[in-house]
Amino acid sequence: MNRGIGKAAYKPVGVVMGIAAGAVAGAIFRQVWKVAAGDGEAPSATDENRRWAEILAAAALHGAIFAVVRAAVDRGGALGVRRLTGRWPD
């Protein structure tokens, strides 16, 4: 199987898995925020009643969780494509 087929097979898988990763990361973040902050809802950047430190901490935590989930999903998707096509998607 040529190299282009593996890459083409990964594109739609990557899009779907990226959407799923965002949903999973958001759910994980909400649960972690409840435990870490003892607050039911993470602060919005435009919430004038929240401190800078709280807003930036929430953004950093959200970004870190999203990056880890996205990397795990991307890696898993690439492994799946290799199993199906015999080629690693580039």
C-alpha cells in the first residue's frame, strides 16, 4: 500500500478523533476543576468577580489536559491506521 493511502486514511479519522478529544478533555477538565477548586464551574476570562490567578490557573489546567488527551488520541489514531493500512500516517 502506498504512502498516500495511509495519510489519506488518517485524515478523516484524525478529524473525528480530534472532535472526540475535545469533548473528552472538556469533561475531564470539569471534573478536575470541581475537585481542585471546590467550585462547580471554571471561571470565564471575562468574569469580573474572579481573580487573575484563578482564571490563569484554570486556563493552564484546561490547556494541559487538552494537550495530553489530544496527543493520546492522535497517537492511538495513528496506530489504528497503521494496523489497518500497514503504513504510519505522516
